[in-house]
Amino acid sequence: MPMNSDPAPDIIPAAPFIHDESQWRRPTALDRLAKGRSKTVVSRWRAVTSGVHEVTADSGDSHHTIGIALRHMDVAFFLAGRPIHDGRVLPGMLQASGPGEKLRAVFRGAYDVLHIHLSRFLVAECLEQAEGYPHPGDIGLADPRFSQDPVIERLAQSLLMAEHAGAVFGELYAESVSIAILTRLLGLRAGAGLAPARRGVAALPKWRVKRAVDYVEAHLGGPITLAELAEATGLTRMHFAAQFRMATGFRPHEYLLRKRIERARDLLLASDASLVDIALSVGFQTQAHFTTVFKRFVGATPHRWRSVQQMRLAPKSRPPIPETGNRSVAWPSCELTSPV
């Protein structure tokens, strides 16, 4: 299967304070961290593609990076040549890397990742304030393996709304939320707020996870019960629910809702279907329930979200020629006055 190389295909424009990445984890604004002009930089790596896309990055010595998945993806991820993850990544899953680390990833299909780049001096400053003394040596934000935290996931969603803060406060808003994500991750690193480990429950094997995911994809438009999902994987309901959560970080019902909302977002952008038709087509019984769940996961109602996306993606139109009777109106010349 052919592999692409940077830059990424089909890049969609990002919000004003969330910089596009033409190269994975390397937005042009990243130079601000190295020069001390910014404490944080937020960027987004996303494309709609069916191919395989392999990328590499050297994180440099000036910053840490937290990657947060915004959609379901299929990814192989390597740190210093060592495999960290190979398989499905769910929305909200995160991965943290430190200064100077060499990274490689293989994206199989569409991808959408929010990257929070944090100055190493900011990280050291936050630790010093928390612990009361300068932190010696290198700092690791977290285990490099993919993990899940609902608080960071919600903060990432709120960070996507930075564009609505306006030109004056948007960048300050983005920096404030980025620092909140950093402090949450440092708190988890120190053991604060960590949920107790669940002992005696094995994670669902990859092949059983695939069976469950395939069943959801095939039956998303209708009712799906826990018993049906368990039967598709060959387990009892009790064993399936516990092992599925250990493998994915989500309860089966929550995972199902996320898949319904992800499909609904695609339909809202790709069609002019009514909200009630979309709600029914992705398995919701009523438009009201669909609206409630959509707003909980996305942060806006389906109607509002569709309107904002359509305005963002619509081509800019030329202003109409004013009515002047029989007189002709000459538009200002757009010719270049000097050669390019």
C-alpha cells in the first residue's frame, strides 16, 4: 500500500488561534516557543483521506507536546523506534512527548489531532509553584503510552472554541486552557485525582474489540443492546462490559453514543438532510435526545454547529455591483503594479 509523505493531504483550515500543521507536530508558530515569545502554541493535524500517511517529527529541545485525538483513528505510533501504540485510537485519548524525542506515526485513513505545545520553562515553572522548589533535571509529563482522562478531553473541546473568544482575547483564552491541561496532567503525574486501578479485569483482546467496533458500524442506524454487543464478541454481558472499558477507556454505551455523534457530524456537513432525519439515521429515537447528546459531546447544538461549519467552509463571494441605472460602474483595478 503506497505511503504519503509531508505535507498532509486535504488539510482543512483551522481556527484563528489553532494553527494548521502542514507538517506533523511542526506548525510555523512553534518558533515562538524557542524564541521565548510564547508559553504555549496550539495546532491541529487533520485530514480526510482513505490512504496511509507516514510522518516523523523531532520534538526539539524547547517544548513538550500533548496530542489529543478528536476522532476515531487507526494509528501506529513509535517513540525512538519503539512501538507505543498500534491500532484504534478513540476520541479524547492523549499522548505526551518531551523535548528531544524522535517520533514516528503511521495514520491509516482520516485523522484529527489537537496538539498542545508547551514551553519547557512553563512546565518547570508550574512544577516549581506546585512543589515549592526548582525541579531538577528533565521533566516527563506522563507515560508516553496513549491514555484517557475525561477532564483533559473536556478542556480540549473547550479549546476548540477559542475562535469564539474574539481577536482580542482568543489567544489569551487558548493559552489559559492549555495551561489548565498542563496542570491537570501534572496532577495526574503526581498521583492526584487518579482513579484506583481495577484489578482482576483483563482488557478485551484486539480481535474482540474489532468485532464489537464492526458490529457498531454495521448497525449504527438502529438500536444496539449490550447483550447484542457481547454476543458479537462471544462473551457474557458482564465480562464484555468490564473488558471493553479496560481496553478502550469507555463504557459500551458511551462509546456507542460517541460513534453516533461522529456519524451525525459527517452527515451534517455532507448533506442537507433535516436534523430529525439525521437523528433517526444514526440511531436516536427523537431529535430532542439527539440534540441533548450532540451538545454534550460537541459543545453546541446540531443546528448551531452546522451553521458555523457552513459559514467557515463557504467560499468568499464578491460584493454585488451596485444599481446605477444606465451608467456603468468601473471597479478598482486589481492589476499588479510591479512584477512578481
